[in-house]
Amino acid sequence: MVDPSHASPASAPPPPAAPTGLAGLKIQRGAGPARRRRRWPVVLAVGVAIAVAVGLFGPHTTEVQATAVQTAYGSQQYNLLAASGYVVAQRRAAVASKATGRLVALEVREGSVLKKGDLIARLDASDVLASLSASQAGVQQAEAALRQAQASQAQAQAQQALAEDNLRRTEGLAAQNFVSPQAVETARTQARAAQAATAAAVAGVGTARAGLAQAQAQVQVQQVNRDFTEIRAPFDCVVLVKNANVGDLITPFSNASGTSGAVVTVADMSTLEVEADVSESNVAQVKPDQPVEITLDAIPGVRFRGSVSRIVPTVDRAKATVMTKVRFEQLDPRILPEMSAKVSFLSQAVSAADQQPVLAVPPQAIVPRDGHEVVFRIGADDKASAVTVAKGRTLGDVVELRQAGGLKAGDRLVLSPPEGLKDQARVKVAAAGAK
């Protein structure tokens, strides 16, 4: 027998034939995982190398604080202190009637412009008109009584004159002894009676005149009562509030349910002033006729010049403020009562040029670069572009830009740009409050 271990190579079995056709597409499950395991270290090393290269040579992002280009005014350089308050009409009235009655006509509405004496409303005046008619009839009756008394006076005076003539004639005849002394005495008695009748007639005329005056006064009383039913503007004004409607019962000085006191509330728009609360610690910096600048939230972009009208000589202990009243140099029709206002008390009066808007930025946003003063504008792509500017006046806590380099109000800028920040550098705006 032949030992198999010593068999010749020629006798070794032939290697298996390679599969052909679809059999050759069979997945060799045993060899794949080993090859994938050998690739992972290579892939990881390549990824780390790429990350290191991006960190070293890729675009660098600088975290910065942001500010914005602001609109400022030249008058800000004269600010001493600021206070807030409201526009108030110094001449204001709640218009009511002294009479009590039902409102039958209302001739105005909110915003109506009135002249002094213009009719606002009317109350029911039927009872007053009836009393007025009765009083006028009383005047006619008193006039008739006066005429009658005057006629009686004229008659008494005529009778007196006749009696006196008779007395003189009788006395003449008695002197010639043509009549008896008794006839003379009778004539004298008749003359005295005529004089008394005349005096009584004169008194009657006086009484009639007094009666007429009383009747006329009663007519005036009723006319005044009628006028009370017509509510009129007390001065040139504008209606601010309508407090009642037709049909309401108007009862002055009454808080009863279903009744109204004032019919309308009006104000004289020529007396508008700002009542500002100044801290008592700063009131020493305020004096009468001091120039001020007024801004109103309702009219943005407009600055009104004015001056201190007066300082109310008392302190509000609850707020620790002193009320200061400020007049407008020139009133604007757009200014209305109760508008909120901000008042800047100035060290000197400002001109129209000082009230023109200019661009300004915080001084920290301006830095030197290559011999120029620049700011870095943050674009929509988060890149900081260097913009050459020229500084102007210091306006409070901002600096005017005499040369803005195309900047406009609202543009975002880098606040306190770091030394190494370059033009077109990529930046990231830090969150508010971040260190």
C-alpha cells in the first residue's frame, strides 16, 4: 500500500472549479466583515484630518456685541435733565345747567369747535315759558294800574287847582264884605281836602310804578330761568367729552342714578401746556422761562420748542416730584389734551438746525484702522464690513457722524470691535447679556 502522506503532487485532488453563471454572483459572507473592519481606522483618520484642517485654515467666526445706527438731534448736547408728563388744557370746564330739566336738544358732538356763547344744548322749558308768560301779563297789568294812578293824580291836581282858585276868590270877596267868614272857612277846607287828594294820587302813582318795576323784575327772573335751559359755551373751546344724551334728566350737582350733571366737557385748546413731573432732587436745575424741547409719542419725529411756564410750589410726597408746567412756543393742531409727552430741559435755546435729525452711533463702535476711523457694519451674511466715517459732535451718550459712508438708521454695527477684526470677517452676534 502506498502511504497517503508520501503521495506525489500529481496525485493531489484538483482545486474546485470556479462557479460560473448565476452561481458566480453568490455573496461570500465570510470575507466581507473583515475587510470593512480594516477600513474604519482609515476613514476615521481622514475625518479628523479634515476637521483639523477646517479649524486651522477655514473661515474664523468672531463673537461680538451689536449696536445700531441711531437718529439723534443736535439739541441733545444741551440736555440737562429729562422728565415725562402729559398735555393738559389749563382752561377746561364741565358745562352744566343751573336748572333742572330733561334734555330735549343737543347741538354738538365730540370735536365740535365752539365760540363763546354758541348753543350747546336745550332743556325742556315749558314750565319756565308758562311762568314767563304770566310775568309778562303781570307787567301789562301793572302798566295799566300805573296809567290809572296817573289819571287819578291828574284829576286830583285839577281839583286842587280849582279849590285853590275858589279859596282866593272867596277871600277877596270876604275882604269886601261880600261873603261871610263861614264861606271863607268852607273854601279853605275844600282847598286842604284837594291838596290831600292830590298827595294821595301822587302816592298811588308811586305805588303803581313800584308794582310795574316788580312785575318787570319777575319777567327778568323768568327770562334768566329760561336762559338756564339753554346751555352755551363759556369760552372759545372744543368739545372733548359728551356726558349726556337727548332724553337724559339733567340735575346739576347730583349723583342720583339716571341723572347727569355736566352735559359736555370742553377745553380751550389755546391753553395747552405740558405738566411734567420733575424729581425733587433735580428741581434746582429748573427755573421759569428756561428753554425746553418737547416730544410727543403721538407725533414721532417732531420736536417742539417751549419754555418753563411755572413751577408748582409743592412736592408730591408719594412720587417725590414737583409738577412743572411747560408752555409750547408754537401750538400745533395735532396736539391734543392727555397726550403723553417727554420734556428735555436745556442749558440754552436751540435753533431750527439743532432740531434736524442726524445719524449717530455709540462712541465705542468707532475704531481706528489704517489711519482712518471706521465702524464695522454687520451684513445679512453675518460678515462685518469696515465703513469709513468721520466723527462730529457728542450728543449725549452718542457721537454724530459727519460722514456716514452710506450708513442709514437701523444698520447693525459691531460694538467695541476687537483689535484683530478685519474687513469682511465673519462674526456672530452674542446673545443679550452674554459676557
